[in-house]
Amino acid sequence: MNTSLKAAAFLFLTTLGVAPAVEAATVASVDASWLQARGFLYEIETAGNYTLDFSGEGRWPIAPDFLGTAAYAFAEFDGGIDEFFDSVTMGMTFVAFDGLSINLGFLDAGVDFAAGIIALGGDATLSLNRVDDPAPVPLPGTLPLLAASIGSALFLRRRNTA
């Protein structure tokens, strides 16, 4: 009986479904070598959820994931990326590590976004990604599968005990 309950629970969880992997599309990115400052200006073209992701390879044995200092701001910079770096204090400034991902939330089309990184600890890649939320599995479509899985589990249980 214990095995059939485990099988039924497994089938139930499978029927409900685990959300599919979130799809991400890079819309802007820049690479910065050690001791360089790089950035990008980007106008959001498609509304959606965005993240700012960092990856790279550190050069310091004591802190191999440390990439440098990064910043971002929602503003238009007529003077280009140099103006952004000159006024970094008006945006969000933080320490960047390999694997760091910052959730920017929902951004409307037309929003001006600037981001940059000063690679102090290694070679870094800074990327702006649009993350599409997975579509939810409709509940009515899963109910027949749930019923079939429970029925199968009960059939197997009855067959094993007979």
C-alpha cells in the first residue's frame, strides 16, 4: 500500500506540473576586461520583466567571484555612457559578483536604462535580460490527468493485493 500511495503522490505532483524553466532573452550586454569600465544605454523596446545579470572570472584567489563595482539607473543620458559613469551616484551602485542577478521587475516600453561595470576583480560580462514568465498550466486541463493517475494507482494497488 505504501508503494501505491507514493506512486499516486508522484503522479499527482507530475500532473500538477512543475513550472517550465523561465526563458530569458539577452537584450543588451557588455564585456569589461580587468581594470576597465564598460556600460550600455538601452531603451526598453518590449515591456516585460527584466533582470541584470553578471558573469565572469575573478582574478583574486581570496575572492574568485568578485568582479568589480556596478551601477544602473533609469534615466536618459544625452552625453552617452561617459555621462553615466560621471553621475554613477544617482543610480543604484553595488558590488558585482559572478552569478549575481538583480531583478529589475516589470519595465514598460520606452524606459531608458543605463548600466555599467568597473571590472576591479576580473573579467566581467554585464547583461540585461528580458525574462518571460511561464504560462500557468490551466487547472481544468489537469483534472482528467489527475483522475487517470489516481485510477491507475488504485488499479495497480488492487492488482498487487490480489
